[in-house]
Amino acid sequence: MTEVGRSTVGYPGGLSARYRWGGSGAAAEVFALSESGGDLAEHADLAGGDPARMCRAELRVEGPLGTWTARFASPVFDEPAGLVWDPEAQLVVKYGFRVYGLGSRTGELAWSHLSGTPIVAILGSPRLDHVIVQSEVETVALDPDGDVRWRVAHSDVIAGAELTGGVLTLQTYGGEIAALDPATGRGLS
């Protein structure tokens, strides 16, 4: 039996989220304990390829306005993660190579963004009117409709990203640190 990862996250607005995920071919184990009730949205087709052979994840959200579940697929093993984008009433979820903008109250897919490399982090702030998607080789700012606002390519693989004190700090696999203005993507010295 394949081991299934699990996490529970409380988000602003009274949203309680439960994530379950597993490796390639583990859909039966990931979905074995799916709860009934609420809407179910399957987004595996957005990952391309045969979902039965891919890594799978499920997100179950319960909130003041109801319950919903979304399922995702990825060609690489990954732990899903999300953030609530309050002004846009979206729950932005990363899994594998893709980021999904979901209605935080309904789970309805507003947009999705495909990256050429796995997503390392998604970051947001009430002071920004976009979310930041950090993949292994580029930083992208996405508008509320999922359109790219700005994009910055990197010459080394990004291993970590953090938004602190109005600065987007990136750490490369090689140990270098870079600082970007999160509003514009321009480098800071």
C-alpha cells in the first residue's frame, strides 16, 4: 500500500482545508477516504497525460458557505499547498507544475497557470494586487484572472522563496541569495 500524505490547514474566513496526496498510481489510496457532500471538481485533465499514472492530490474545504472538494494530478510527486487571496475571494493552490485559482467559497476554477518546472512556493500579501508564483527557474506575478503581470527568469534553481518586510527573498540551490521587489520583480541591491 502506498503511503498517503495528509495535512490540515485553517485559512482566514473560517475555511478548514484537508489535503491528501500520494505518488504515481496512488489515486485509489488518496481518494479512499474521500468525504461525501458538497461539490466535487476534477482538475486532473489540466495536468496532461494519463491521470491514472500520475501523482494525485485531493483538497477538501469546509467553510461558512458550504463544502467542496477539488482533485489534482501531477507528473511529479509534490505536497500541495495553498493560500487564501482574500480580496479576490480565491484559494490559490500549487501542485506539481500548476497553480490553480479556486473560488474560496465554492471551489470553482477561476484560472490555472502552468509552469515549465515544479512550483516551489506561492506567496501573497494584502499589499500586493497579485500573487507570486515561484517555480524552480522563474518568478511570476499573476493577476486575479491568472494573467501574467511580470516574469523574471533565474540562472540557478530556486530552492526557497520568502516574502518578508516588503522584499521577496530567493535562495538558490547553489546557496546564493537574491532580493526582488515583489510589486515589480526588479532586483534589489
